[in-house]
Amino acid sequence: MKTSAIKAEDLRGVFAVPPLARREYAARSLDFAQNDLIVRHINEGGITRLIYGGNAFIYHVTLAEYEELLSWLAGLDDQLWIIPSIGPSYGRAMDQARLLRKFRFPAVMTLPSGDPRDAAGLERGYREISDTAETRLILYLKEEQNFGSNQAAGLDVVARLVDDGLCAGIKYAVVRDDPGRDSYLEGLLERVDRSFVISGIGERPAVIHLRNWHLPGFTTGSGCIAPRLSQELWAACARADFDQAEKLRSEFIALEDLRDAWGPARVLHAAVEQAGIARTGGTPPFVSGLSLGQIEELRPVARRLLAEAKDAKSAQSQR
């Protein structure tokens, strides 16, 4: 895996956020043979940046599983930039940070917390976590109260963490009906250079975030099935061919609609298996799997997206 220091250009592009495969039987242990298949599929589609976060249910892994996961991630190809997640609570993050410092991950993503917190407290905690893990942070902004009720104070904290070098990037994932109008994102970009901020909600708002807000990259869950299409979408935006970008974006919407309706992570977990990429197995406790009826509705959508990606690869090879 990549261990070199993060530069601004490293945030330009697509970041896959894959599921984490487990075995089916009662123990539900992590299945790294199947996870290797997922990583290989994503990498063959041209994506070299992977974030293991919400889609991997990192919220619910045990500490022993977390150590196993870190060891496996650290052994992946040197061309891959792997970003594990940490938290969301302070105590859990500190326990994980002591494991992280055994490795050389250039950054770790902070999972957003819904527990009592405020801007000053989070700043102190994040500095301790970064120091203990001996790595930089990717901040995950999922809603406007990430740093407490005082938005201005929270955004000031984000800016200080960036200015002090503790924050290597920001995954911006606040959902808007109209992502082109977003006062919170506007406030963030007034304080932080946009080169640090990537769009963090998949393909649905990606074109607007890259075109209107000039963000350098975006994260994708559905792109774990069709990584080549996600790469082509980003490339189209980079060359300002937004008509083509919108066409590519439309290929993802059927799966994104199901993810929004039934839960993004649990749908992606099942979709990767239904597409035939790898056996993802069961979900951890606290998260139920899809019903048989939902699986039947999901299967053709996942396979159609995979087929579109294969068609794109074939067309590209014939040029």
C-alpha cells in the first residue's frame, strides 16, 4: 500500500468505498480471499484509492477484527492508497489508534459521531487521536452538526486542523436536495482550500460538486461495481465535458435509488455479490440483510451496471 506523504494531487480523482466481505456462518469472520477479489476488481477498473468506512460497516467491527483488517490492508499492492477509518467515539478511536501506529497508513478517516460533542472537544480529541496513531486525518463531514451546534466554530476547527497539517483531506457528504446551493459547503470553502475537499456522496451529486464547486474528486460506492465508469465520469469532468459526465452519471442512478431507499451500505454489500464480483456474506449485527424480494429487485440492477462497465472497457479497447 502507499505509505508516502499525501500531496494535494493525491486527492484528485475517484475514491472507492468498498464493502467488507464476511463468511456466512455464525462467526461471520472477515473473508480476506473474497475481499481480495473486490479490491482486484476495483483496481482493474482504474481506481487506486480505497476508503474502508461506512460501506464496510467499520462502525461495528470488533477490535480484534480491526487489527486483522489493518494487517490485511497494509499488505495490499504498493500502488494502492488505502484509507482505513477510525472511531466514531473517542475511546474506541484511541484503542484503534494504538493499533494503527504499528503500520504506516498515511491517513485515517474519522467516522462522524452522533454522541454529545462540541467543536473545542472534537479538536482536542482529534489532535490526540492523530498523535497516538502517528498519522494524519481525513475528516468526514456528514451533516452540519458534525462539530456541534455552532457551525462557524466547527468550520474554524476544521480549518485549524488543515492549517496545522493534521488534516490531509475532507470527505464532504452533507446531502442536499440541490447540491448546487449549499451554505455549509460555501462556509467550508471560505476557510479551507478546495483542493482538500472531495465530494463524498457518490455519483448522484458528483458532477455538480466538480463542476459548480470545483472539488478535485469524489467517493463512490456503486463504482465498486463499475469502477471504469466512475473513472470515466471523473475524467469527463476534469476535461469539462459535463454532457458526457451526466450520461455516465445516469448509469449509476438505478442502483443509487435502491441504496437511498433501503440503506446505502447494506444494498452495496448485497449488490457486489449479486453482480458476481465476490461473495460478501452476511452483514454484522445491528444491520440486517436485504429480504429475498429486495435481492430479486437488486440483482438485475447490479448486473446491468456491471455489464455497462464491461461494455465501456470493450469500447475503449477498440478505439
